[in-house]
Amino acid sequence: MGVRLKGDWRELNEALRKLGRGVPQKVKEAIAEGILARTHRRFEESRAPDGSPWPPLSPATLAKEVRPRDRLKRGGISAAAQRRISLRKPLVVTARLKNSISWKVVGSRIYVGTNLEYARIHQFGGYAGRGRKVYIPARPFLGLTEEDREEVKALLLEWMKEATR
């Protein structure tokens, strides 16, 4: 027992052949570009991929931001220095880490990351510095967000619709 369908299957066969070739390079590149853009945005928002805020900078780190000319004779620091320190965000002093993040498509895989050695300590946290005495909290910047997943889904659905037309 079975089902037998008769008719012209050329369109369906062609659509299945297109789908069978895999996701086109331009679609994978669009996915990578979107992930990269949202990764860069996390540096501006100081947020992890799951949406949680990054831990604030330690008082010791913020104290290093005070220059000798910021110190007032009567004690304390200038209003300009206070404003500068209040606006200081983690991981963006030079933007070297943010700007080092790139993407690469190899076959069916998409890689988004950085080759900077110090990126790992910021992503996962841990002890660093001479004698590993300084604790740096994790401030994850790499990873997929729900927005990433939704965009990937939308791009793949659009490609599938086009491939099956």
C-alpha cells in the first residue's frame, strides 16, 4: 500500500535541487555581518549576549583615569574628570578589542571572533596581571543573542522562499 501522485514535478525537483546545494555564500555573509553588528552594539550598551549588563569598572580602574591635572588643590577631582569617569564604559578605552572582531565563512560554518590574546580574559573573566593577583570579571561580548537567532531564521526563510519559487 502506498501513495502515488501523478503530475509535473519539474518545479518541485528544481526547488529541491536549489535547496540541496546549501545556503549561498551571500546569505552566510549577511548572517555574519548581522552578528558582527550586534556584537559591536554590545560594546556601546555594555551588555552580554543574554542581555545582562556587564559588571561596572572597579574603583581602582576608575582611579587610574584621574590625571594629575584633574586633581584640585583643596582635594577631590575636577568636574570634567568626574564627568569623564562617569561616562567611562568597560572594554572601550581604545576600542582595539571591539575593532578586532571580525567574521569569516568557511564552508558551511560562520566564525565571529578576535585574535587578541587578552580577549579571553574579558569574555570569561579570571585572574590576570603580575602574579595573577587582579581579578577581572567576565564581560561576555561574543555569543548569539535572541535577535541574532531571529535574524538568521528570517534570512534562511527568505532564501528558502526564493529558492522554491
